[in-house]
Amino acid sequence: MRVGVLGLQGDFREHLTVLRSLGVDARDVRTKEQLQELDGLIIPGGESTTIAYLLEKMGMLSALRERGAQGFPIYGTCAGMILLARELNDPYPENRIGLMDITVKRNAYGRQLDSFEVDLQIKHIGEFHAVFIRAPKIVRVGSEVEILAEHDGVPVLVRQKNLLASSFHPELTGDPRVHKYFLEMVARG
Amino acid sequence: MERLTGTFKVKSGLAEMLKGGVIMDVVNAEQAKIAEKAGAVAVMALERVPADIRAAGGVARMADPRKIKEIMDAVTIPVMAKCRIGHFAEAQILEALGVDYIDESEVLTPADPEHHIDKWQFKVPFVCGARDLPEACRRIAEGAAMIRTKGEAGTGDVSQAVRHMRLMNKQIRIVRQASDEELVTLSKEWGAPLEVLRLIKELGRLPVVNFAAGGIATPADAALMMQLGCDGIFVGSGIFKSQDPERRARAIVMATTYYNDPKVLAEVSEDLGEPMPSISAAHLAERELLQVRGN
């Protein structure tokens, strides 16, 4: 199984470390050509405006949109979730992958001073310590979307078929269970 | 469990999210928007860019809060601001404004010749400059959640940032190979806190993100610093003191991501117009150097 981590900007190294600790052939991906060689892709945390700008500039946005629509597994954390969202409560970034039927509000948990750690209950996983950094908030989920975890009544980990998205950063805590869950999605194709 | 805020995890966590990105100095809302559109991961809100601070002389202080608020309102990316070394009251003001990161910076005139700020007292994270590993260790021991090279700000001369990064890399190699008893001696000789050295030995790298800063003026400069192992790039005067800031900003963003791809670097380096007016750091007198402030 070969899983890519989008390496345009953000904490891709942390995702690669978790994947490699699970014995996965994990690749840092920065071009359209590299996308073709993968069984799944993680879009890391970072600045969504920066990652969106680079994705579009390198012609990767439409490629990802096409593959994602055909069942290619993608997991977006934080900025990655913003890029997967169909709707935003915000004008930026205008161009996204946009395949997941959710509405996301950027920086809705506040600025850095409001960034936080908290324990979550995740379906199929159990208790999970989560880190939220200037996190985006899911303010609407479509009927096709399964909520896997909530915090304060707000969804924070959601799945729609081959797409997984979280407001928090499992790559920052060294607990690989959310990554394992995604790898099972990849294994089932 | 209640939400925990202001932990070291969330402080260093934001720096992790900025990796592979470019943080740009801006002096107003208009520049901040240009930076955001060009792909900056954050902006540094300032009264003046370092080249102008250098030219003006006198005492350089924290920016007017109104200016910082104006910039915070203009963009959705994180906003950083600078306070003077040791000036914890300026830092308290910046925290009250809600900035996302504070740069306790040698570019401003130090307020305390003996001490840096005790950064553990704050919920807002701090980035600090360093010329070598012992200096980085001291800042981390004081609570810095992100490190940057000092370089020589406002010059457009990358040589000092290169020197600082190469020295840090060399010293990290020494720490990795040192035995436990040698670490104690290194700690004494270097004036570097032992617990931070132990952490560096265990991780094989700095425990926080390390960006390049001080003199970066071109896409090639950014690529050079990334290839030397920096996690990302600060560009101070290099963008808005150049002939075509928007174009140069985009080019430096591309160069920071594709630092290992000379073809992309060649493409983005083309036709950028004049870089910032630059001065060779080797020609500066000791009293003109910003990097020697704070240690």
C-alpha cells in the first residue's frame, strides 16, 4: 500500500512519520505525476490559502477532484479539511477540491490564543487526545456524511465514503489510531 | 476533560503548521492582503521593515496597536508582531491584542540588556532569533516555541543566516554524537541548558521548528536556506522593498516548496525586477550589527 502526504506546505513530516511507523510506504507528494502512483492521500495541516494556491498553480487541484470523485481515498486534517469542503463560510480559498458535503467556517474556534487540547470519544476508536490549532469548524454536514466524533456538539471528525476529514491534528500527538482507520479505508479501496 | 489552552503543544503546534511556508513582513493592510494572496503562511505586522529601521536609527519599538489590529482585520492567515528583547510589557500588550505569535526580536532595540522575556508566563507563543545552538537552547529554555536564525536583518545579504544555520547544524551533529557525560561538559562550555541538549540528542534535531531569517532577498536565497535544513522562511524587507513585491512574493513561496527542484527555481527566478537595495553584512561596523543584540 502506497500512501502520499501532500508536501506543498504544512506539517507533512509528522504525517509521514506516523504512516512510516505503521509500516506504510509513505511518500511526500508535490507534483501531479506523483499523484498517479498512490493508493490514498493525506492533506496535512498548514495554511489552506497557501496550499490551495500551490495546488492550483501546479495543476493538482482538478486532478485530485477527478480522482476523489472516482473513489480515491483522501484524508484532510485542518487545512486539508477546508480543501475537501464543498462550502465555506468565508471567501477564501476560492478554489478547493470541494467533494465533501460539509460547510466549514475557517478559524471559527478563534485565533491562536484559543487553540486547545481536549479528549474526544471517536466512533470505532474510543477515547482520543486531540489538538486543535486555529481550527476550522464544521457548521453543516450533508446526509451522506457520517459523524465519527464531536466536541461540544460540533462534528470534528467526519467521513463521506472515501473521504475523511478532521478539525484536529492526530499527527501531532503520536497516537496512530485515526491514521490506522484511514489506512483501512485505503485497503478497502 | 476541559479544553486546555496555551500549552506548549498548541504553541509549537502552530509553528509546525507554518512549516514549508513563507512569513512576510508587512507594514499595512494593503501589503498584508498582497502577502496573503501570494501564498504567505503568516504575516509579521510592523511599523517599519528592518531596512527602514536600520536606516532610521534611534530606538525601534513595538508597532502601534492600531496598525496591528488593522492588519489582523485584513487577513485570515496568522498575524505575528515584534516586541523588544526583554520587554514583557510590550509582549503583554501584543497578547491582549490577540496576535498569533510574538517575535522577541533583535531587530527592535533591546529593552533589557541582561534578560529575555520569561515566555512560559504567556499563552501566546514566541519565536526568537539565534546565531548558534546554545543561543537556541537558551531561548527554548525560556519558553520559545519556535526558533529562527538571526541572520543580519535589513541587509538583503543572506551570508549571516547561512553562517548561523550551518553552525547550528554542526552543533546538532556534535550533540547527537556526545555521550551523556560529554553533554554535561558541552552544557557548561556552551552555556546551554542541559535538559534542552538532552532533548536534542534524543530527537536528533531541535525540539521546535527552526526558520531562516535575516537577509533573504531572492527565491534562490530561500531555496538555499531550505536545503540547509530550515523548516521555512521569514522574508523581512526582501519583498516590499523590491521593485515588484507581488511577483517576488509568489516566486519566494514557490521556491520554498520546490527548493529541491532547480528547474522550478530557474523558472520562478526569471524577470523579477530589482531586489531590495542591499548592503554587504561584512561591511557593517560592529555597532551596526543587529545579530549581536540579546544572547
